[in-house]
Amino acid sequence: MSGKQYTIRAVPAAIDRALRRRAREETKSLNTVAVEALARGLDLEARPREHTDLDALIGSWQNDPAFDRATVSGHFYK
């Protein structure tokens, strides 16, 4: 391991809980999770950001005649 060593004091309880929870969920050390969080907060991404957009749906449209009929006739809005 290389890099600087820090001591951070007065960490709020909510941050401590969130870091420890994430470390447990991701089976990583508290140090690793804290460094990743600092990197994300400084836009220095230690790991790729998880996207929550709808890109996975591109090209997945399927025609549904029943839906088309319902929306044209107004039944969809009743």
C-alpha cells in the first residue's frame, strides 16, 4: 500500500454508520470505502460511478398492438 496516512477526527455518527455499512455490504475494509468516498466527493473516481439512467432500455422497444389500440381509443386514460 502506498500513499499518505491521515487521521480524521470528529467524524459525524451518520457518516461513520454509512461508511461501515458500505464496507460490510461490499466486503471491503473501512479504509478502502473511506478513500473511495473521498475520491468520489472530489470527482477523482476511485471506481466507476454506477449509472442509473435508462441506457439499458435503448433498442428494447416491442410493438404491442393492444397497447396502441387502448391509447388511441382513450381507454388508457380512463
